[in-house]
Amino acid sequence: MPWLRNFLQLSASYARQSPPPPHKSAAAIFGRASPAPSLTQLLRHFSAGSQVTYPGLAPTKGDEKPRVVVLGTGWAGCRFIKDIDTKQYDIVCVSPRNHMVFTPLLASTCVGTLEFRSVAEPIGRIQPAISREPGSYFFLANCTGVDFQNHQIHCQTVTEGVKTIDPWKFQISYDKLVIASGAQASTFGIKGAKEHATFLREVSDAQEIRRKLLLNLMLSDVPGVTDEEKRRLLHCVVVGGGPTGVEFSGELSDFIRKDVHQRYAHVKDYIHVTLVEAHEILSSFDDRLRKYAIKQLTKSGVRLVRGIVKDVQPDKINLSDGTDIPYGVLVWSTGVGPSSFVNALEIPKAPGGRIGIDEWLRTPTVQDVYAIGDCSGFLESTGKPVLPALAQVAERQGKYLAKLLNHLSKAGGGRANAAKDLDFGEPFVYKHLGSMATIGRYKALVDLRQSKEGKGVSMAGFMSWFIWRSAYLSRVISWRNRFYVAINWLTTFIFGRDISRI
Ligand SMILES: Cc1cc2nc3c(=O)[nH]c(=O)nc-3n(C[C@H](O)[C@H](O)[C@H](O)COP(=O)(O)OP(=O)(O)OC[C@H]3O[C@@H](n4cnc5c(N)ncnc54)[C@H](O)[C@@H]3O)c2cc1C
């Protein structure tokens, strides 16, 4: 507990009444016998046959802990990293972001109901060993390829437009590899979608949406802007009627009703939300809940349009029936598909192009490689269906796999190629706990049944909204963020949303 540590340090320094002598080294002050080796000392150049070599982490030696390399800091990777026994393994995590995103609450950050920091959990807080243990690291990089034969991954650093630093390539040897690199937004090849729409997947996407929304609100108030242009700038179009699209539309309509009407009164009659869906909205919920959601969304002013998007242009979308829908903000949420990294991996795939896994989450054709979360799916040969792309699937796979690898290490199978003949124990079994979605105006849908046809609790309304909020508040990873989320909700309730464009 950081607060307890801070408190004890503060008390100790008061008790001493004097600072440590200036000649003492940092290691002596902090009680460390010798400083931990730096990363550059640990990085060794090593060769992989006749291939080009890069600096990196060489295979582990007998006196070192086995190394488990994790790709990704999403629901699956973070749950795995949290539960893996760091006394038995060194962890090296590679990901283009140094935090986990609490995705169920991401839509709320786009309109200022929650602050961005409240939904981002730094990896060092999820597993402190990653920043403390001498052989454990987090690398801000993308994995660009895997050499399954040599138990090695290839990576490239992420610089995100910092022009002074060129991307840096390196490689890491693994004893165990956990691929948890997620999926990417699908656009079904629709022309212009990638270029002009925003995909709500990362905190940076939510920031972009909020900035665009507030910019358009400001611009539409400027003298000389025509009524038609005002209407376009303030038209928020959401493509995709799944839970994410519906939740985002609900958040937007709450923002419009409560905040825009009060604080942007000049343009309040011009701002609208349209939700475009090719089939049924919320198709994973039963008819009764869907009808309720449609009624509530319509009451909140969300226009529901049944249509197939054919083409996306910078300021309008074209539907296949010939309708044009002008927009100022376009958010795309039509599901996910395999990423280019997963597509390029030369291992058997599950239906839908995900990495094929068996019942123990292994990729059966190569040793010591596991895949969890949205990037993986059961191989057809297992006879099991590909599981839905959900946080609850990803999290439980991460938890199961950490337990499995802890068990293998205790049984002497922690090193590369050492687990071939071991008993892997019980396979992974998924039990669906139900689905929830908010629809705005303090209303939500809660369906706790295993399937649409199954028996059990399914309800909608204010009570469901209360359950939704309580459930997600309790699932937020750290107490710090739980506190932030609760305070953000309270602040929004009392003072309204923050509308400053920072
Ligand atoms: C807005 C939104 C709301 C959602 N709401 C819900 C909900 O209410 N309930 C629910 O169950 N599910 C929800 N989901 C779905 C849920 O978030 C996903 O199913 C879940 O995030 C999958 O976890 P994952 O770890 O497999 O992938 P992700 O969480 O997507 O994480 C993938 C990680 O891999 C990293 N990565 C990508 N490529 C590479 C690479 N080449 N090398 C290294 N790292 C890489 C990424 O940066 C990321 O850190 C929601 C999703 C979104 C976007």
C-alpha cells in the first residue's frame, strides 16, 4: 500500500530528525547492498542463425529465473501479469501502451462524465515486480514477429511522432510466450472509414472525440456559420449498434440534454445524435430488453437508422440505399477482427482468423506459446466455439493461464521446452456471467442469463443502471482509480461535465 509506505517513511524521517549524511550512496540510503544491473548491462547482442541480429535479452541461464514474455497490456495480459508468480518467473511485457484501459467506462470519458486518468491503470501498479525485479521489464514497443523455432520475439519501439528518436529494434528470448495482443476495429473494407472515422478503443481515441466534439460546439457558434453547416458540425453519427455504440450514444444524449442545453444554449437545437446499424441494435440482448433500449434512446433524442454504410467521406457517409448523412463527428464501432500482427503469424488459425488455441490455451503446433483474449479462438478440432470478444473472457483466460504456468513451474516445466511431457491439469472452461449496457438517462440493461433463451434474471431501468455502476466500480483494478471514478461521478452529478477544451 503506497499510502502506508509513505506514512511510515514520513514517521521515520521525523523520528530521525536529520537527513542521511550527504556522502552516502543512494543504494546505502535505500538499504540495497549493490545497485541492480542496468538494462544496458543486461542487453546482450546475440545471433539468431544467419539472420540480422539486434540487441536484446538472450536466453535465460540455469541460475536465472525462467522468463515469461507477455505481448499486450489489455484485459488478458494484465490479468495474467497480476497473477503470475514473480518468485518463479521473470516477466517481460511488451506493449505499445504502458497502461491497461478499463474499456467498459471508456465511452464515459468522451463527454467528460469521467476523466481519462480514471480509466487507465499503469502496468507498474498492476504488477509492481515489473519495475522492481532485476530481470523483469516493461518495454514500450510493438512485437513485429515471432521466431517460434528459436523461442525469440522481434520488437520495435513506439515513438508516437517524437521525431528525435528513431524507432529502435530489439529481440527477446522467451521460455514462455503469452500472446495477448487483442484485436483491431473492423471496417469491413468500407472505403474512407479508416481515414475519417474515430474508433473508440484507446484513451487517445476518447480524447480525440472529446476535443472534436468541443471544437465543433465552439465553431458552430462563430458568426457567419450557416444553419446547414451548424447542423453538420453538431451532428454526431455513431456507426454500429452493439453495446459500445449504444452506450456511447446514451452518454452523448445525456451530455446534450444536461450540459449543452445549459451551457451552449445558442446551438442546443442544432446538435443531434444518429445511430446507424445494418441489422438489429443490441442483437446479443433479448427482444424485450432491445425494445426497451430503442424506446429509451428515441426518447433521449437519438435517431436510429437502419442502413448499410457504403462509403465514408470527410463530411458525410453514404448508405447503400442512396441516403447521405452529413456529420461533424463520426464514431465507428462495428466490432473487431484480427490485427495485422496476428494475420502475419504463421501458425494455425481459428475461425475468423484468430490465433488457434487448444483447451489449455496453447498454440499446439509450437512449444511454449499461449494465446489469450480477443486475439485467440479455439481451433475447430477442439469442437468448441470461438468465444466472444469480451473483457470477461479475456480476464478469465489470463487468470487461468497464470495459474497453469505457476503450476508448470512448480512441476519443473518453467524453462523452454521443459513442459512437453507434464500434466497440464484441468482445461479452461468458460461460463458466461451475463451482459450489461447503459443507455443514458440513468437507465441500463442487465441480462444475467447464460444465453438469450436461458433462464435467469434479465431487467432494465434505473435499478439495472445502479447494478451496472456498482458492478463496474467494483471491477476497477486499483483503489486509486476506484476512488477517482466515484469522485468523477459525484462531481458530474453535482456540477455537470467538464467542457473545457484542453
Ligand atoms: C469501448 C469499449 C467498451 C467495451 N465494453 C465492454 C464491456 O462492457 N464488457 C466486456 O466484457 N467487454 C467490453 N469490451 C471488450 C473488451 O474490452 C475486450 O474484449 C478486451 O479488451 C479484450 O482484451 P484483450 O486483452 O484480449 O485485448 P485488448 O484489451 O485490446 O489489449 C490488447 C493489448 O495488446 C497491445 N498490442 C497490440 N498489438 C501489439 C503488438 N504487436 N505487440 C505488443 N502488444 C500489442 C495493445 O496495445 C493492448 O495493450 C469493450 C471494448 C471497448 C473498445
